[in-house]
Amino acid sequence: MTIEFSVAQARLGELIQEFSPIGELSNEAQTRFSFIDRLLTDCLGWTRESIKVEVYEQGERSDYECGCPRQLIVEAKKAAKSFAIPPRGKKASIKIKIRSLMDFNAETKAGIEQVHKYCQDRGVQIAALCNGPQLVVFLASRLDGVSPMDGDALVFDSYEAITHGFSTVFECLSQDGVQEKRLVNLLGGKSSGNLPSKLSTACLNYFDYKYSSAFQENIRNASSLVIEDIGRTVDLEKQFLKECYCESGPLTQYSLLGKNILSTRYAALFSKSETGSRVEEINPRKQKSKLSDKVLAEALARRPIVFLGDVGVGKTSFIKNLIQIDAAAEFGDSIFVYFDLGSKGALSQNTRDALLQQIESTLRSEYLVNLQDKKLLEDIYQVELAEFDNGFMAPLRDSQPTVFQQKRIEHIQSLISNRAEFLRNCLSKLAEIRKCQIVIVIDNADQRSVPVQNDAFVIAHELASTWNALVFLSLRPQTFHTSKRSGAVSAYPPKVFVISPPKLEDVIEKRLSFALRIAEGRLPVSNVRSLSMHVESLAILIKALQSSLRSNPELYEFIVNVSSGNVRVAIELISKFLGNPNVHTERIVQIFNESGDYRIPLHEFSKGGLLGDYAYYQEDASIAFNVFGIVYADKREHFLSLLILGYLACGDVNIHQADGFVSLDLILREIQTNGFTEEQVTAHLKRLTRKKLLETTERRLLETEQEVREVGMPDSFRITPLGAYHLKKWSYEFAFVEAMSFDTPIFDEVMHVTLLKRVNEQTLSARYERAVAFLNYLNSVWTGFSPKPYFNWAEKLLIGKESFDRVEKRLMDVDQLH
């Protein structure tokens, strides 16, 4: 609750006047009841609901914990026992070095250490000691790399001092002041401090692009054409849809997430305040008609049909398959306009002009309509021309026919000058003549900026309500909510339709089989045969990949989880493997030609996802996330991201949470028990969300700090398949650990020097030494933690042991050969 400073100051005077006569006779309980309780609530504005007393954790009990999540711990002492404060003079500052307080008096030291430990163990930054007339306040946890005991404390050692300095007390300890971090600003500890340098700063070629060989580059081009792009060509699109399109399928067996989360992919798309909002899932397999009655009802209500789906889930494929294959008979007789906002309109001044241009182009090229046809224009404007012919210009028809016709033409020109209205009339007239439906699809709006997306919403509304058209609009969930928050669709109906992803195993199998037919020449494509030599090699690589996928479930497990159900990412992972400069594709082809088989191991396949086209890990170019990365100068943060992931993946937590989402308050409360502050936990939640290891309610991506400041943090978070793969598999593998050793600040100077010894070497032995040394460093940091039921680093290391053993054996074999 917010309290006016003048009111708080008056209440403080009343409180001191009442308590001071009995203060010296009170015990700790009396001090708490008569003074501290009222100081916190009446004078500092803390609500009783936000204060917890006698909080018991890990065998210790704190007196007061304020805030949710907790932000201030107050330790009470009896008023009769004064804190011994070093002499300072009458005009001394209220700031005193904490070590001076501790060195001056043993009992004061014990009190400071007691409340400091509570704060450290419970992830609370602000600590206070109070016995009534004396108040000591300090930062028990700092994020700038400075030890809390090397900082300053604010000391008020009498009622007079508290009264005189109450503006500072109020600023730093009031509920609003604590939330605004006023004490942090006053005593320091706000910045992340100077983080130790990363190993990458000493690596000469760390940021260099890894160039492909001629063979790899040609394989890359061929695989990109045959696997990714071939289905987009006009001549093959229909056949591609027939053979490769997969409808929303059953839950995959390879996901590391629980089925309760997978089956509720689109849960919590709307905030809790939108009580009437809901989604309707479109599952074509369960419907006789691919457009359900509910979808058609939306269209008849003159509202655009909004399809929501995550990136790469197949929104465009769904619409194209619906129109060209499943409902070809129905849509074949319609006037169909497909507007790809992702690839068209980028050079136009606005979205509306781009759409109108697409309508004109479609009418001319697809329906052979002459938009200047005299009969068409007279049919469209029959009423308007009849009024003109019988209006005040009518006398000129016989007396000056040439002038009359000129004026009539000018009138028609004025009618068609309103481009949007003219095209609406054209479509309406054609639909009337052909007795068919107008269908307009606005696709890939989510690939454009927010203003363009807002325009797409408004235009779709206008088309559906005034053009008598069936309008489809495909968007990502976060696009929909961004536009709602901006006000563009604030009045938009709350019901939307969602498209769930297909079963990735089926998609990959069909795509590879289709690509193999092209590569082997069984499906002739002219622009592919010019790459005949490399297409033949590509066919061998596809066969090796198909065989490996069938025999090695780890590959599908990697693809399914790392792509998080995103078909586009899954296909890109395969394409990247086939043409990646980090993969020895020429050697694979050679071995396959010699033996007739090649089994692709997981560590070889995953290189594309981990390294991209670089020799070293680059966060922006990698699907992987450095879970050991830090934000503040606290080495314990190496495990913060993993602790968050572990907690959100914990079955005991999810069983009590709707659809796997865990509230922000619950996350903060739990992770604080590991000794991390609210700022640290929030910073890592944002990083994990931006790299898509977590997803939020309303599917906000927290891409900018400005968005977080304006809208606040989301209500809840849940782990994604990508996050689950990092937690349960990837983070302990040799290749992952070695890659992250370059990107992680090292607080141990001795270990940093050790890692520097072979920093510019990429031999297997150098990489192994680096990975083992980095693991040893992480092990030393972990000794400061207590294992949690949801995460224990020592147990997780066993997951990656086989990969380290494999490398060690390889090195031993090489030594024996020499």
C-alpha cells in the first residue's frame, strides 16, 4: 500500500512517543509487537498480507520477511540490548563500513552475520537489524561483484537519528522504496559489475566464419534446393502438398516433455483478465469438411478467420493444402486471392497498396479480367451511370454527343479513382456473375513489423465486413497479442483458431523420400539436373540419413526437441547437417560408396545446431543456449538457468499447475531458496525465454527491456521441448561443454590460466583438455550448493559421461597408433 511521507512521518512520531517509555523494559517479542510491527505497517507502508513472520527454512527462523517475492528481511532484537556503534562525531555520515561495525563489537557482528546469512540463503538483497531506537540497514547480497561485508551500512542509533533521517529510512525501506531499489542506488550493487573475461577474448579466430569446401558448398546448395525450396516452386507445389503435407498428428514419442504439456500447446494464449477468450483447435483429420461449422460461423458473422500457430508449425501449408487439395472442389469455383505479406509489399508504401496490387494482379493473370473493360465497368456502375445519363448532362446527349461522351468517361474515371472501392466492386460483380465465393488469404503477416501486422488486422476486418469475402489471416500467437496491446484489435472477437504441429517424424520421412526421388532423377526437375554430380552425392547422404534416423532414436529425439515442433527448424536442421562446414560430408559419401552404409552419430548430426557455420559457439548463430552464462558478477549463476529449468520440469510442480505453466511468484519464491535474488532470477528468465527454452503466457518473447518495463513480466512460464533437451541431455555432452567453455566468464584465475594454455588449438586432445578443465571448474562452483529434488549437477554429469569416455578412448587409440 502506498502511504504519504507526511502521514508516515507523523505516525513515526506517535509511535516513538508511545514506545520509548517502555522500550528499555521490553524483551524481543515486546519490541516486535509494540514497535517493529507498527514501523513496518503504519510508517513504511507494508501491508500485513505482504509480511511473513517467524519464517522457518533449513533449520533457521527469520523474524520478518517483507514482500512477495521476499525483498527485505528484518531481524528484531530487544530494545534493552543496544548495538555498540563506533564513535563518529556529531556531524558524521549515517554510512558506516560494515566491517567497522563488526570489528568494533562482537554482539553487533553476530547480529549482522545472522541476518546476512538469512538473506544469502533466501535470495534477499536488503537486510535490517532493529531493536527499537536503533536501526542498521545494509545490502546483504550484491550483484556488482563486491563482497557484501565490504560495503556500507546505514546506521540510525537513536530515536532522534531515526526521526531526523526518516526521509532516508522511508526512501530505502518503505514498500515502494524497496520495490524501486532505492537502497541499491544509495549503497551501490546495482550494476552487474566487472565480469571476468571469457576464453573467447583470447582466441584469435573465435569470430571467424568457417568456410565450406567446394564439395560442401555444392551439397549445401543442392540440399537447400531439393529439401527446403523445391515445394515452393509453382510447377511442383501441388504434388509436394499431396505427397508431403502432414496433418496435425498424434503426440510424438521422442519429446522430453510430459504429454500434459504437449497436448496443451496453445494453453494460456490469453491473459487471465480476458475471461471470455478461448481458442478452437483445427484438426482436419477429425472433420468431414476441412472448415468446421464454427469456422464458417465466424465467416458468416463477417469476421476474418484467424489461424494462430507458432513459427514453422505449418500455417501456410495448412491453408494451401486446404485450398489446393482437401477443398479443391469448393475453392476451385471461388475467386481466390492469396496475399503473401512476407514476400510481397515490402517495397510498397503501405500494406493496403500492396494488397490492392495483388488483387489487381490476380484478377488479370489468374482470372483474365480486363479491369478497363467497358461492359464490366458499365455493369459495375449501372446505377451511377443511369443517374448520370438522366441527370443535368442529359440535354447534351443529343445536342453535343461528343461532349456528352467525354463527360461520361470523366465520370467513370472519377468512380474508379477510388482504387479500393473499385476493386471491391469488381470482385463483387465477378462473384455475382460466376455465382461463387470470394476468398482472400493474408499470409505471413508475422514476418513483418508490428505496424504492418496491425494494418493487416484492420484490413482483414474491413475485407470480411464490407467486401463480403471469406478472409483468412494467419499469425503467430505473440503477434496477435502485440497487436491487441497496441490497440489495433482491442475490439476483436476473443475466439481464434489454432493449428497444432504435425508429427515431425512423419514430416521428415516424407520430405526425405520426396527429396530422394528428385535427387535420383525419378521426379525430373530441370534446374536440379544441372547439379547432377552433387545431386548424386546428395542422394547418398539422404539414404545415410534415412537409415540412421530409423536405427538411432537419439537423432529423432534431438530434432523433435531442439525444433520444439517447428517444422521449418526441423527441416533446416537436416539441411544444415547435409551442407555444414563442420561435417565431413565427403568422407560420409566415400564410406557409403565403399561399404553401402553409414550410421550418423548424434554428435556429428548436432554440430549444425550447436555451431552453425562457425568453428566456435556463437549465441546468435546457434540453436543452443549457454546455460552456464551469467548476468551479474556471481559465479553461482553458472547453475541458475539449469535450476530454473529443473524446477519448471519437475513433476511435483507441474502436477499442481494448469497446463505446465508455473506462476512467476512461485518460481521466484522457490529459486530464492537457492540464494538468488529476484533480479538474478528475473534476468535469467528473460534470457531463457528469448532463446525459447521457456515460453510464457500470451507467448510473449520479452525481446526488449522496454516491453518488460511497459507491460511487466508475464504471469507464468513453462519449459519448452528445447529447454527440456538442454536440461536432460545436451548441457552435459562433451561437444556442448567444450563449446560453452569459450563463452562463459571464469571467476577462478588459476583455472582461467589453465584454459588459456591451448586456447587457439582445435585438435581433439586440446578440446578434451578444455572440456575437462571447464567441468572441473563448474564442479568446484557446485560445491557451494545443496542438491535439490529437481536438479543435482553431480547426477546430471552421468548423462554426458559416455560422450567424454568416447573421446578419451579415441585419444587413447590415436596414441597407440603412434
